[in-house]
Amino acid sequence: MSAAAYGRLRSRKRNERMMNMATFVVVIFCAALVLFPIWWIFRTSLMTNAEIYRYPPSLTPDNWLFSNYEKTLQVFKFWKYLWNTMIIIVPACLAGTFTAALCGYAFARLRFRGKNLIWALCVGSMLLPAMVTLIPLYIGWTRYLGIHDSYLPLILPYFCGGGAFNIFLIRQFMMSIPRELDQAATIDGAGYFRILFSIIMPAIKPAMIVVALFIFIGLWNDLLQQMIYINSSDKYTIALGLTNFRGQLKSDWSLTMAATCLSFAPGVLFYLIGQRYFVEGITLTGMKG
Amino acid sequence: METIHKPLKRRSRYNSSEARVAYICLIPAFLGLFFLTYAPLLGVLGISLTNWTGLKSPQFIGFDNYVQLFTTDPYIKDSIIATIYFAFLSVIGSMVYSFFIAMLLNRKIPARGLLRAIFYVPFVLPAAAIYVGWSWLYEANFGFFNFLLSQVGLNKVLFIADSSYVVPSLSLISVWLSGNLIVIFLAGLQNVPGVYHEAAEMDGAGAWKRFIHITLPSMSPIIFYNLLMSLIANLQVVTPALALTNGGPGNSSRFLTYLMYDQAFVNYKLGYACATTFVIFAILAAFTAVLFKTSSRWIYNEGGDDK
């Protein structure tokens, strides 16, 4: 390599390092912007009302008033709401993930008559917006089955594969598992279900965790259906409880923000635990979708 | 790939025990597709042709609901405008924002995993709490954004309480929430072969040229996927109206899905609400169709190897 070429390469390397450092600064700045609203909400939750209305506002509370949370918990029945939310989410996640794996297995591995048609119906339903079926389903649950003020309409749909998107996700992931594994098991005399439960399911664990997380987020955010199906206040979920709480305490911002932060907490906790899988799973949807 | 793994030919194309297992596995999917998807879809069409209120038994009234919706309904026009306006701002905003951040995160920077995780945080918070939290930032007198405006000498803005600002304000929240798009974009960028960039650089192509001629074309399938998903999600927007604005001020945030909710579950006009549902469905289908139709023109598909 000539000296001139070597010099060019070195200056390019240096340039690149400079660019990366500049990028790093910009990214840190953007990340701070993204976190800022959350910080602002949190810092408000620890302030007195006098402090909130002070001008100019300060970035941190003078005294960290954790007693605001005690006050909030007296009115905002967080633990009750959290429990109610979990009663919906836990069975839905388990059932949704399990049934999605069953369906995904059929589509990824088994051969049967009508496969293409059923697959097309499944994929087609992915493009069908969820709100289209809202009213007929409501009529079905309340009129035909007589189910009122219950979590069942929120949970039971997840016993049906947890939605086409999740079946799709699991199927795509299963396709990437080498078939030699199941063939070896077949030779050893394992049946189809045996293969599914003891070979495929362990191998697609990341995809199953992702599906569970998606179901979690979906239910977590689904204020509309919770509003429609749940009436009595002792059955409120976190989302319903918070929306209602805000209505009651319109002007008490520090308590409202404390309730908001409490509602943030389980999601953040769940995310910290499953962060790796989240990223992996979202990547999966984009790459294989 | 498929052909390599196909087991040896059997006498019949389908092995009966294999098929039986498949059908058993698919029972949940059959139930879901029938009871939760396609039957309700037909149900919407059927109910939309009746005057059902939930009290009396429904009567068939033909297309009266649709006629009423498009001639005398006081909300539908504002509602369509609000929905499309919101979706337009949110989709464009989230796409640009998340592509930009993904481009930055794709460079070799320290703590990339942690930074990526930060951009994703808003997505895992419960939507209702997000809107309640942001309503404080948008507050008229003591909210953070009005403090910022006062710092640069601008007048107070009412944000969610002002009919001309409410949709852009809600869209900003929706952009903030689009961390999932960043993750998908980033994964796509990491799949763009480095050799293309190197070759182009040798030929003297600058950063901008490389972005236009290499990055964008090779990312086009992923841009399409993100565009489609965020369009479908944003056109169905309802939570901000439920949690925060109740469709106001005026009708400025009376999004179509909220209108439908209001008709069906506040006023109990189930037949009428189903007609609205069908209108939303038609709008979504139209946008999706346009996107798919034009996609072949701008999606670059290397070797046709997709799915």
C-alpha cells in the first residue's frame, strides 16, 4: 500500500470516528428528549401543588414527596386494578401463546387438505382492522351468551390462537427450525404432539415469549374493549381505573401523575425483564412479515 | 428451501394421521376465524342494514343508515377529516422520526443496546396512562410545553383544548410512541450489505447519494411493512379520544372509531354504528389497496426472495 493511500485510509478512519462520536451525542440528546416526558410526569408526582404551579418550573422536586403515593393509593385502588388486569392478562397470554403454537405447528410442519385456503383466510384476517368486529362481537357476548360485566369477552378470544398475527409469527419462526430435528425424533418413534411439545416448543421459546409480550401489550392498551365490557368499578383494570380517577381529580395534578406513574410501573418492569425478547421479536415481525 | 426438506413421496399426498393432528391443532384457529373474524364481518354488514337499537327487535331498513350517515349526520364529515388528518400526521411523523433514529443507531456508537431500549420504552406503557400523563405536559397554564413557548416569547397555546391544535398535539404523542418502528428499521438497516456502500464509496458517491441509491431501495420492503402497519393502526385511533378529549373540543378529535363507539355504546344505535363501522372499513381498505397497488413501483425486491 502506498503511503498516500495509507494516509487516505487513516484520515477516513479518523473521519468515521468523529462522525460516530457526533452521532452518539445526537442520539443521547434524542434519547433524553424521549425520556423527558416520563421524567416530567414522575417529578410532578413527587411535588406539592404549590411547587407544581411555581414559575419557572423546576426540573426536580424540592422534597421528594413519596407521601403523594400513599395519598394516591387511598383513592386510586392500584393493587386491586393491577390484580384485575392480571386476571385478564395471565390466562390470555398463556392460552394465546399455547394455541398460537398449535396452529403455527400445523401450518409450518404438517400437510393436510385445505392448508392453502385456511392459511389464506388466516393471513387475510391480519389485514382486517380489529374495530370492525367490535359491535357484532359485543352483541354476541352480551345478547347471545348473556355475558355482562365480565372479563370473559376479553380473555376467551385468546383461546383461539391469539390472533392471526401471532400464529403467523410463530409459523415463520418454526419454519426456520431445521426439519432434521423432527425427522430424527420421528425415527426414534415420537408422535406429532411429542415432537411439538418436546422439540419444537423449546426451540421456539423466543417467539413464544414475544407472542406473550404482544398479547400483554395489546390487552394493556385496549381501553376501548375494557370500557365496553366492564361496568362495575370493582372490576376496573388499570387503564379504566386511571381514566376514571383522572375524571374525579381533575385539578390535583400531583396525585393524578402519581397514579399515572403507578400505572407505568408494571409495563416498565415487564419490559426490563423481557427487553431482549422484545427487540428480538419485533425484529422478527419486520424481517419475516 | 421447501423442496429440499420434503420427505420421500408417499402413496397418497396426505397422510391421514398427520392431517388429523393438523386439524386438531387448528381447532382454535377455526373457532377464531369463524366466530371472531369472518362471521362478525358479515354481521357488521347485516346489522348495518337494520335499525337495531338493542331494545326492539331489529327491522330491515335497506341502506337508510348509510343514506342518513352521508346526508344528515352532523359528525361524519368532521370525523373523517379528523381521522385522516391524524393518521397522515402520525404516519409521516413516526416514519421520518423512526427512520432517522434507526439510521443514527445503525452507526457504531457506544451503548447502542441501551439507547435502542430507551427509544422503545414509550411503547410498553399503557396507552391510557400515556394520554393522562401527556395531558399534564400540554396543560394550559402550568404545562411544560407552554413554559417552553413562554421562554421563546410565544403566546400560550391550549394544545388539546384548542380545536386547531388538538390533532397535531395527539399526533406528537403517537410519534413518541413509535419505538417499535425504530427496532424494525434498525434490523433492516443491519441487513443492508456493507459491500454496496463500500463499492459506491469507491466510485466516489457521497453520503447523500448512497442514502438515496442504496439505503432507501434496499430498505423499501421494510418501509412498506412499517407504513402499512402504522397506517392501519393510526386510522383506527380511538384511545386518545376515550381517555382524554371525548372527541372535543367541538368535533376536532371525534375520530371515526370514537364516533362508532359513541353511536353504539352511548346512544345504542347499533345498526347505525355498524354503518359507520363499514365506512371505516372501506376507508382502511382503500388506503391499504392504494399502498399495495403502488408498492410494486417503489419496492425494490432483490432476487424476489421474500417471506
